[in-house]
Amino acid sequence: MEVVVEGSEGSPRLDRVLAARVAELSRSRLKALILDGRVTVKNAPVRDPAYHVVAGDTITIDVPAPVAAEPKGEDIALDIVYEDDDLIVIDKPAGLVVHPGAGHETGTLVNALIAHCGDSLSGIGGVKRPGIVHRIDKDTSGLLVVAKNDAAHASLSAQFADHGKTGEMRRGYLAFVWGVPNRVRGTVDAPIDRHPHAREKMAVREGGRHAVTHWEIVESFKGPDGKPVASLIACQLETGRTHQIRLHLAHIGHPLMGDPVYGPHFKTKATHLGPESQAALAALDRQALHAYLLALEHPKTGAILEWNSDLPADLRFLEHSLQAAL
């Protein structure tokens, strides 16, 4: 790649000039290429990102082909909601792990994306891999966006970090919870940190990371005795912490139905459900949480894109059984 300095880039620093002129590579990628000696100015290698260039200088960037990704691609069926050269949006089924890790080295969404996207992955940081900018739990279903290149990865990462405070990015979840809150809508503003004793859990703890969840009742359900037993709640995230919705709703006394981590003491609540609802909950075998809404600004065109995902079959079964309880 070749860039001729115009002098209007806002800074004479080599790294900042390149960041202003080369949109398809992230700042961190450009810096790494400079430090690796792959950037030349007037035919001489420059390894200092702060090197000052002047108008008329010719900068050449030697961008190596992206190396093969690890892990390997696997032929796993995907429900693709949207795809172009910059990003892909997946409607993830419950049970599919997003990223390889301990105990899940294969069979993940990343493995599936590497195989599906193939050469359309131009590489994240020089590696031919999908850019994961957010995750949803293995046993949560719903919408998830993945970047295909450095520029898209940088844009989407910034949007998710901003959480819609200054942009159009929104994420919405539908949650079936135990009980019915005493008001129609509310906000949980409670810091989240790792649980001090159970490392697989998160906890609301003073000094934890700032976390805010907005919620609103969509529908409430009664048991066969006519008493309120459960609710369908729509949640919007202002932050994106691990297990945030699951923990925040449990924190206000309404844990997710089917959640063995944050709602184990509510198992006896199932006795207040009708037979069909009990069967639907038993068949669910996961927390009743679905990422139904995703809106963002396209990293290249700037267009505002929005997707909606219907409840999957297991949650529709639960909803219908709760509606039919009386």
C-alpha cells in the first residue's frame, strides 16, 4: 500500500498520518507494522511510530498476507441474518459456544465462521480470523455481530464500548423471570465483579465494574391458582458485563427461569406452574434469555442497521404454556 502525505492529516506523526489515511487497518495494526519494519518513508524503513513526515513524503506499507487462523474451520450450520464484506450477523442457537476455550476447543461459533467466511476474512491483526466484539453465553440464544476485517472490528468495538450513549448501537434481550416486579419498568444500577468464592459466577459488589440494565415488563403470567408467577421482561444494556442481565435480574429478586447459577433457590417455584408450563421449563434446560434486538452503524457506509430475532422454539413453547396456564 502506498500513501503520499498531503500535510492536512492533522499531525506530522507517522502513525497518526497512517491512521487518518488508511481506514482498512486499525491503529494497533499500523503501529505493529511500523515496529516490524514494514513501513518505509522515501524508500527507507522507519520503525518509530512518532517519526515526523512532511507533505509530499511517500509512505509504503508492506502488509503481509494474513496467516492461517487457529483454531481451524469446521462445517457447522449457521443461521445467518445478514452478511457483507465487513460484517456478519448470526442468530446463535442456545448451546453453541462463541469462542474456543478450556473444555470447548472445537465446535464453536468461531470454528464455524472461519469455515463459512473463508477468503472474505481479510484478517484481524494479521490473522485470518473473525473479529469477536461481543459475546453471549453458551446457553443464551440470539443475535451476535462479528467483524471480518480490522476497520470493521475497530468501528464495532468502539460502538459496543460506547453502548449507544453517543451513537445508534442498541442491544435488546427478552427474559422470562420468576415473579412479577411491582412496577412496569425500572433500571438496575449495580456494580459487577467476580464472585469472591465461586469463580464461575459474578456478583454485585462494591468496587466492581459499573453496570446498568434497563428493563420493562412485556407480559405477566399467573399460575393455576390465579396468582402471579412469572414475567416476560425486555432488557436494554447500557453496559456489557459478564452475566449482567442474569445477575441484575436476580439482584432485584426476579432471576431468570431455568438459570441454575443465579436462580437455584427458585426451583420450588415450579410447583406453582401448571403441568404444561412445568414440562416446558423442564425441557428448556437453560436460562430463558434471548438476544432479540441488535442495532448498529455500519462501519463502512454509516447506515443504521437493525435486526430482530423471534423467540426460538423452546422459549415459544414456554411462553405459550405460561399464557395457557389458566
